[in-house]
Amino acid sequence: MSNYFKPISISLSPNVEKDDVKLALNLLVRPWLWKNGKGIAELEEEFKKYLGVKYAFSFNSGRSSLYAILRVLQQTDQTAFAKGSGVFIQAFTCNAVPNPVLWSGLEPIYVDCDTNNFNVDIEDLRKKITENPEAKILIVQHTFGLPANMDEINSIVRQNNLVLIEDCAHSLGAEFHGQKVGTFGKASFFSFSRDKVISSVYGGMAVTNNDEIGKRLGALQKEFGHASLCWIWQQIWHPILLSYFILPIYNFLDLGKIFLILAQIFHVLSKAVSLKEKKGERPDYFPKALPNALAIMAYNQFSKLEKFEAARKNLFTFYNEQLRNSQFILPQMPASASQGGPAGVKQSYLRYTIKNSKANEIIYESWHKQNILLGDWYTTPIAPFDTKLEQIKYKKGSCPNAEYLAKNTLNLPTHINISKKDADRIVNFLKQWK
């Protein structure tokens, strides 16, 4: 076991700062604020202003938000989006994307990704569209916060009369040619889960400029209602327990790890992905509206977005400089990343993703010997690693680039709680690999 006591993680509520913990403690003792309150409208209004969109409706996760969008599309055109219709989605993603497709009675059609930028492979997308001309929905993911090439994608959408939905779970704050992601498609969704750009443990937003879609999303939000008080209580406890109990004793006789596992077994804390979701099934707490308590938590994080962006970009630059002459293939940098280049692309820098043929070995060694958790996304073409691929309709071999990247990539954390000392520790560990 390493001499390092403090674990470095990407997934254990990495964005949480002291003010977030204080806010959670304040909410914990005021249960009358948990379900309903002005926090929901305030968050939605700020989101609309930030993106410059007409409609923004909050839900209790990104997957609930996507499910709501798909339901609305089915309501607007029951023929084009009938049960069994295909939806193009990118492989090298989380099961949180294909699951809402399956829950809607639709069929995911997996498109391969580009090995350089991890976004959709344009040529494979054209091929899959030709093979599945009846499919009319395309979900485009901005992987790790780097915007997909929206010029090419919009051209394909127009040529094939597709409905474009943007998956902005990784990319709040990112821009393509000066336009914020989430404003290109017919609708888009964002995630506020524990390891995203901002976090309320669980949470999400569906946005659109389309009047009919906006009206129907509002109606669905009311129809879905809220999750139970017990579920809300779990999420409020999450930053408190992680900050005061689990992380401080994480490596002391493994007490923190044991505490985390027991807290999840006895439903004191929630899991990021349920066992049902790994089999393509829907847990009963999805889809729901975002409760007021989590809206307040998300709003507090949203108010720190610029601070988070600056910290992430600084870490991204540091990793780039330190690993430039290493054995790792570094992530593709948009032109705007170096003093505002001509491409006008701004990313959210959610993860710094590098490639190496020993990626899985490095991930194992970093955690078990150095207490550094790397490679949380994606070690299989559809994450997490124990997702039942056949049950979410993914066929092995259908997206070879995604399968290659799953074995050859690992992520470095860029969140606000990574100190200079932490970053040095990560880089020094990686430089040992040849």
C-alpha cells in the first residue's frame, strides 16, 4: 500500500467545496424545502439566460431529461418516432444514454467514434444512416467536454431530415464557433450528477427553443412529479458524508471504503448507476422532476462555473506541458485552446484523456498502489464496465474504434479540488510508464 493517505478521485463528488457542504447541512434540517420551492425556478431561469434559450426544465438526472425529450418527440409525431424506431447514438458512452432510448420503446443504433477526439465518427454516421434510413433521431455527444464538429453534423441532419438532440452531460460551458453547445439541436440535455461540470449528486436539464417541445416538456415535468423524500435525503447526505467521514478515513484500514459500501447497501447513499440500469431496466426513481433541495445545490455550483472552468483549463494546460515528451498520446486540442485560435472552439475540460497501450494496467496500479483513481470513463464501449451489453442492444465488433479506446484510454482529473501537489503526484506516477 502506498504511503499516500489522501486518495485522488474523479468520481467521489469531486466538485464539492466547503460552501457546498455547509449548504447541504442547512438543507438537511429543513425538509420543508426538499420537494418544492423557488430554487427550481431560479435554476431554470439562470440556465435559460446563460444558454440564451426559451425553455429549460429541470429533472432529477440527465437520463430523465433525455427520456422526457424522447417522450415529447413521440407525442409530436407518433409515426416517425413509433415504438421500435431507431435512434443513432455514439458508442464510447455511458448506459445513461441508450437506457432512456430503450425505456421509450425505441432502438439504439450505435455509431462509432473518432479515435482522435472521441466524438462521433462522421463517416460511420453516414454509413449507419444509409443502412437505417427509417431512423430519424440523432443524439450527438460532446465527449469529455470537447464539442463535436457541429458544421458537419448539422449538414448531415439537414440532408437526412433528422431530429438532432445534443448530449451535453460533459460539456456545460463549451462552445463551437462561439455558440454554446446545447443550442444547436432541436433539444438538448445536461447532467448535474456527481462527476460532471457542476454537481447536485443527481440532476439534469432539458432545454429547447421549440415552442411545442417546450410546452410539452413543462407538462411532463409536472406529470413525472418528485422522487420520494428518502431519495432526496440520500442525495443531500452525499456531500456531507463524503467530506466529513468517507474521504478523511478512506485509506485508514480501508474504513472509508467499507463505510461507503455499507452506506450504499443500507440506502444511506445512492449509487451513480443502479443494477437495473446495467441491464437496460428503469429504476422507479426515474424519470422525476428535480426536487427543490437539489436545485438549490445545483444553483450554488452553477454560480461557480467560471471558477471551475478556469481551474480545469489550468490543469489541462499543466498536464499538456508535463506529459508532452512522455509515452502517452495526448488529447486533441482545439485551436482556441492556445490563445483563441481561429476555430473558435471552447471545451469544458471535464477530463484530460490520454492514450497508452497499457491503460488498464496503469489504472489498476494507480489505484491499488498510489490511491489515485484514473480511467473512470470509459473502460468498455458502453460504461460502466459491468453493463450487460447485449441487454442494451450493443453488438461487439460493431464499433471497433470505441472498443479500441476502451482498452487504451485513461482519464486524469481536472476538478476544482485537484491541488498542484495532487497534479504533480499524478504526473510523476505517469512518467514512470514507458
